[in-house]
Amino acid sequence: MNIGQKKLPVGIESFEEIRRENFYYIDKTGMIRELLQKWSKVNLFTRPRRFGKSLNMSMLKAFFELGCNPALFEGLEIAGETEICQKYMGKFPVISISLKGVDGRSFGEASAALRRVIGNEAFRFPYLSESSRLLPDERKIYQALIDTRDGSFTMADDLLVDSLYTLSRFLAKHHGRKVILLIDEYDVPLDKAFQSGYYNEMVSLIRGLFNNVLKTNESLQFAVLTGCLRISKESIFTGLNNLNVLSVTDVQYEEYFGFTDREVQEMLGYYHISDAYGAVKAWYDGYRFGNAEVYCPWDVICYCSKRVDNPNLFPQNYWSNTSSNEIIRRFIRMTGNGLTKSEVEALVAGETLVKEIREDLTYNSLYDSIDHLWSLLLATGYLTQRGTLDGRSYYLAIPNMEIRSLFKDQILSLFKENVQKDGKRLAAFCEALKTGDAPEVERLFTDYLKQTISIRDTFVRRPTKENFFHGILLGILGFKDGWFVKSNRESEEGYSDILVKIEDEEIGLLIEVKYAQRGELESACQKALQQIAEKKYAAELREEGCHTIYHYGIACFRKQCRVAVEKETRQG
């Protein structure tokens, strides 16, 4: 990175820090104007993780909060809205909390974490403990919000449920101005509670907390909440009639979460890496919010931060480092239970499926049926929408190469689990390979291909398609005891796909996999065998003392395969 260039804000979610420390910032301050002009009392934005929700909330806090530093917004879009800035900038007390860390193995641990989040926010207003505008009893209640013992906040359960409402009332009374409330990652406590078995207790707590502060609260100017999912109104927003939900299917605010194509091109140009545009677009673009197509900001920033120093850097999968991707595993496991293999294959091939979407689910019903899982995959960014059929059903697709690679990885992972369970078939397949029985290898490998979800990705080059079948073979051979397996190892004049040395038997296997682009399996097999011979792949096995070496050419096309073998024998 050149001296004088702005730094890339990898993992930084503080608007103030980004602006103060001269990080690169893609201007989303137009969201402030939209919030004020389209006015709703309570706004809920649902977007997948890593799309800038927390940074936007930090930006809202920096703009509205009393004591705002106007210099932070110099040169940004909102600075041109003179009337808005004069009327709203730095004019409100702001309560800003993130529920991202409200977690625990039990309800007690999670509620303690919630006390800590709210108690620490209340600590930001110590002047309330001496405010002459509060009654003595109110000052005592404020003190109870921040009281600790042995490092833990001690507020009673009933005070915890009232805490945000109470804090907003005290701030409004002290300042003579209504309060803006920002709650980031509002649904994380419910997700964690569902995973750990105390969902109903957490729902009750969050419902009481939100209803008290959001419903008929005269001290509230407006509220903004963010999260991944829109939780059913009957679950935690009971009786709340002023809630404006803005999901991935809504056109309002469509460009304020994620980077647009223009913004990405400008960033790449600024760092002099415009030549990476094609790769960045293929791997990190493709999400559609409303009618806007956007990139995942986390991925773009992570890739660019490394690409500026490494011009040969291939796009990386940064998404997988931020989640266990258990949703995809559950989704693939549901094949045969409301989901067909052909549907998964169509998605991985870049096609769309029309599915009805429900945006008001509850965490304890997410995995009840495949119908709910489609909605979950859309909300969490593993799928995106490509338009609607009737306002209820949407065309769904995998957004880009990065997410497609996650699907492939999970398909291969689950395939390996199934291989390990079927020891009899594994033994038969390996025995056929060891003895040069090409028809039996072909029959059993075809069975394996029929068992798994095939990859017919129309968006990738042939070598990438071959990688999938290569992975299937490695997934089988990796479980065979006494077989030393190498993948893509250099051997004299080139690289063989798979090299196997069967220990203690002086037998070696060379396997070259080809993808038969137009289903021409026989000719693809012969090309594979020819490549083994021309590249002298067998040299390493000869040097290691193998007297019998089988050369396998394996050609694949969707769920079909053809196997050809040549035997090389040396006299010892």
C-alpha cells in the first residue's frame, strides 16, 4: 500500500474510528436523510452478516448524538443536506447497544450478559445520578441500573425488563429531548438461546424489554434495530403496531447495506488494482437487495487488503471464516425430505428456483420444514433473490462463486461421512482398483456419483469441474488403511491427479481425472492415459520400488463415468 493512501478498514465497525484515523470509507450517510424523510417510529433492517449493519448503526450514533463532531461528516453526502444537519446533527441523547455478545450456556448466563450490555451503556451517562431534573427515587433507580457486585451487574429481573425504557425516560427528562434508540444484532440472543435450549425464557425476556421501550414510549424519538432475521411479530413484537420491517426484498434503503458496482470499481481504482475487477465481481457480487445488486463488503475489503501487496492473489473464501456454515449442512441433509438432489444441483449450476418465502419465522421453527429453510437461506445470504413471481414467491439463486464454493465443500464433506459409514463398498472399490478391474471400478464409482449431489457448474472452467470429481475420489481413498495417497504431486515432467502407493505390496496407482465436456467419455479416458504416459507420471512410483503400476484414465460427465486402465509391470 502506498504512503498517503487511506487504510482499508478490515474488521473495523466504528464510524468515528474510520473517519478519524483516515480509513477508506464508502459513503452510506444518505441513509440518514432517508430515515428522516421516510420516517417510521421503529425501523427494523434485516440483512445477512458482514453487510455493514454495525458500521451503519455506528454512523447513526455519531450523527445524532449530543456532542457530535461535525468534522466526521465533512465531504460526505449528508453534509450537503444543510437543513437536516442544522436540525438533527448532535441534537439527541442516543442509547446504542449491540446484542451480538448476549450468549451463554444457560438462561442465567445469557441474562447476565444482557445486564452487562445495558449496564455498560447506562454507565455512559453518569450525570444522571446527580441530575436535578430527576427525582431522588429516579436517581436511585438509575443507580440500580449501574450497580455491580464482584464485577457483575446486579439489576433485578423486573428492572432489566424495564431498563431500556427507564434509561430512555431519564435521558429525555434530563435533556428535555427525546431519545434515539439503536439496537444492533437484536436477534442474536434468540439464536443462541435456541441453540442452547432456553429459547422460551429468552423470548419472554426480549419481548418484555422491547415492548416496554418501543411501544407507546413518549420518550422515544425513533428506534433502529438490525438483525439477520425478521422474527415473527407474535414472538417478540406483540402489539407493536409501529414497526417498519425492511428486509432483503424491500427496495427502500436497498443500496445502504453492501457495496454497489460503482463503489467497488472506485475502490479498486483508488488502490490501483482495477485488473482484479473481474475476479472480485465473480466471487463477491451477486446479492440482490430490493432491486439493487450489491457486493459483500467484508469480502471485498478483506480481498483488497491482501491483493494490493500480492498481484497474484486468487480470490479467497472469507465468508466461511465467520460462521460454521451449519445452515448449508442442514439444507443438504434434507435431500429426500422435501428437497431433491436436482434442486441442489440446479442451484450450484447457477440456475434459479422459485420458492415461497416467509419473512416472519421464529428460531424454534426454522428447521421444521424445507419451506422454512428456503427463507432462512435467503435471509442469511446463502441464497439471494432474482425477482419475485407474485410478491410471495421469489426466484432464488446462489449469489456468487464464494458461496457456491461453500456449497461444494459441504457436499464433499457430507459425501466423505457417507463413505466412511459404508466400509463394504469402500473395500470393494479399492480392491477393484488394486487389481486393475476397470469395469468394477467404473460400476462402483458410478454408484458413488449417483449417491452424491453432482456438480454441473456452468460458470466455471473445465479444470474446476474436474476438481469436484477429483475430490470425490480423494474422499473415498482417504479412508483406506495402508494406502499412501498423494494429490496433484509433481512427478518428473508434470503433475498427476492422484498417486497411490499400496504399502507392503509394491503396487502403485496413477489416476488422471478428466471432465468429458460434451459427454465424450471414451475419448476423455484415452486422453487421460496418454497424459500419464507423456508426462511420465509413473517415475516416482518406480523409484519407490513399485513393480506393478496401474494407469487409470477416469472420465466423468454429470453422474456418468468411464474407466480405462493400463498395466505396467517390471521384473524385480
